[in-house]
Amino acid sequence: MENIGGFSFFGLFFFLFLFLFLYAVKIIFKNKIKRIKSAFYLAAAAFCIWIVCYFFRSFIPAGFLKTANISYSLLSIFSVLTAFSGIIFNLFSEKTKINISTFAQDMALAVSYILSSFIVLSAYGANLSGILATSAVLTGVVAFSIQDTLSNIIGGTVIHLENSFKPGDMIEIDGKQGILKELRWRYASLETLDGDLLIIPNIMLMKGVVNVMGKAAGNIRFREVVFNVFYDVPPGKIIKIIEDAFVKNPPKNVSPNPKPYCALKEFQPNCAVYSLRYYLSDLYSPGRTDSDVRIKIYYALAREGIELFVPNRSVVTSEAAKEFRENKENQEHSKRVSALKSVDIFKPLNEEELKSLASSLEISPFHKGEIIMNQGESADSFYIICSGQVDIILSSSSNSFENKVIKTLGSGDFFGEMGLLTGEPRTATAVSNDETLCYRISKKGFSSIISSRPQIAESVAEILAGRKSELSQAKEKMKNGETISAYGEKKNILSKIRNFFNI
């Protein structure tokens, strides 16, 4: 067989074409072909041999020249095979969406190297049977000297064939947890949750116990967060509060499917132990997500006035402590009355009615990003902001906007008044934009006042009508462009208030 290009000027054109081909592959595939650099190195090595033999062939013995022929021919073929294998695997992955592991690609390329080597050696007249016999002896000697390395290679092969786990899975071995980044011939690389990279020999994966904690295909992992609550709250109520909170607005990285669920785990002498069980959608952030889940549990229970149980808490009572507590309660009550006085729809109420209503206010804290109410849901409560900020968001099915923040409310502002007084569905969504504390007024708290003095309904309806009429002026309420007057709104709202409170 004449060597590729020969030791002639034509060989220069062959290598020029080879380098241009490799460069074109690099540009076309935008460096996606991982082995293109290896192909360049192989081509460069072949070119160096060709240069030496071309310029100094008169000084090189014939036997060595033949070996050089074989060497640079093989290196050139290996370079082309390396580039083509990268192209084929890349196109196959893009078309089928099947990610072929690096190990499998290496195996396929190694087989192509071996076959091409036999073809080239046979073409040069080499004695293949003698080579195979010699190779068998050398293989035995080499295998004995590098048996640990071979064990790792064989282990990697078995792992790939069994497909017990693959890159992207979260695994645990010898107490080390992390994401399996890559599975190579000799080792596997494991990225821990702290960002460290562990190199684990494949033989350890074969001999050790590997806990596959999260599969890359589903990318979810079961988690559990435990919390304690006093016995004075029924378990059914606790479970409903927690599950409703997570269905309405689950924290980031909590998988919606399967749904999170709350369970009564066990009974302790002073408290009931509950657990929130959920599936983690981002395997890299278990600690942060557990923290977000605990925050969600805290706020959901705090809004219902339910206190978490803290073990080993000592309670000391004294006259001074009692007086301090009473003063604090009086200050809180005065603060509530002041908050009610700042709301114009409660201006028709007298001092006694304000104090009575203040006693029924419920403290409702919200974490940043929590949804307070959703547009379109049923309503029977009203909120006054004590601290923090709340975004009022309007959703639309039109193409002009979706989920547009129309207003940001702060301390002293209020929202949800139509829901409290008429039971109408929410006309907008409210989302906490900060650590927010609100007072919540329910229909139950306001009904005793409006039932004892029905004439209040007319005054409240007039105020609400004015507020709603301002909004109506900016919108077309009817196709002919007419708007509803404040008087018409008052009658409409008054009718709804009377029906809602049965007065």
C-alpha cells in the first residue's frame, strides 16, 4: 500500500485538506464536538512525521521509513475517525434527543481504531497472526501490571451496560452525596452539594453500596420536614392549613406532582409531631428548599394564630409579667383601632363598634413572594397593611398584558374590601412584596356590627360606590361607551351587602 499522500509534495495537499476539514467542523458545530481538539493533535503528530520523512528521507533507514509510513498513515486515519465520530454522535443526539455517554463513545471509537489498524497493517504486508500472538503475550504481561486500572475499566463497562445509574443522578456512596457528573473509563466524577468534585474509581462503585437518591429522568427526590404543634389544635385543621398553603403557592423547587402532603407523624408528651412530605425538583438545593418549606409552614400557621411547639420552654409568671402582658395587649388593641380609623369605609362606625371590630382582627403575616389572594377566587375577608408592601396584580386573557402590577400598597393601605362586604370574587391578585404583616377582617367579625346597625350598610355602600365609580370612569362598562354612575353603583353595592349579610 502506498502511504497516504506519499513522501511527496502531494502529501502537503492532503494535510492542508485535513486541517481545513477539521477547522470547518469546529466552526460549523460551534465547538460542540468534544473530540475535535484530539483530532487536531493526531493530525499535527502525523504531519510532523511526514515533514521529517519528507525532508530527511535520504538519511533514514528503509526499515524505519516503513514504520514511519505506517505511523503517520494510522495517525491521519485516527484523526479523521475521531472527527467523524464526534459529528455522528452529535447529530444522533440532536435528532433522537438521546444522550450517548462519553464512555460509550470512547468504546465505539476504540473499536474503529482497532479495525482500521488491522486494515492498514494488512495493506502494508504485516504478519497479522504473528502480531496477534505477540499481542496476546504482551496483553497478559500488561494486564498483570495494571490490574487495578483494568478493574476500573471493566467496572465502568459493567456500570454502563447495566445502566443502574447515569450522569445527572444524585447518588450516595460511603457517606458522600452528590450529582454524578461524568462516568469515564477509569473513574466517576461526583459533584457534592458543597461544590467539591470527588473522583471515585469505578471499582469502588462496583464493590460499594450506592444509594441512588434521585434519578436524572424524573429529577425528583423525596424530602420530609418535621414540625411540632400543641395539642389544642385538631390534627385535621393543621393538615388542611398546611396542604392548602402548599397547593395555593408552593415554594420554589417543590415539585407539584406528586403533590406535597401533610401527615401526623407521632404523639409526644406535650405536642403532636407533623411532617410535610414533598418531592424536590432541583437536586442541587435540598437545604435551601427545606428552609423555604419551614418558612411557608411558619407563616401558614401564624396566620391562623397557631403557635409552633418549642421543646424545653420555661414559663415564669409574676405580677410584673402579668402587668407587662396587659400593657402590651392594650397597646396592640389601640394600634388596631387606629388602623381601622384610617380606613374610610369604617368611618361610619362609632368608638365602641371600632373597639369591638378591633378585637376580631386576625394577625396575618406573609413571607416575600407569597400570594395573599388570587384573582377570581371567592372572598369574605379584608386586609389592612401594618408593615411591608403588597403588589396588586391584574391578569388578563388579552394580548395587551398578563399579570401586570397595577399598584403597590404600603403600610396603612388596605385591599379586599369588596370581598368582605359583598362576597364578590377577587378582582385582582395580591402578592407580598416584602416581609408583610396585615390585619385580616373576616365576614364573621364584621357581621355582628352590621347586623345590629343595618343603616351602616348604606353609608359603607356610598363610600364603596365612590371608589368603584372612579375605576369605572376609566373603563367602558357597556359597548355603547356609557359608564355607571356613583348613584347606580351605590344601589348595586347596597343590595349586595344586604344579601351577603342577610339584613
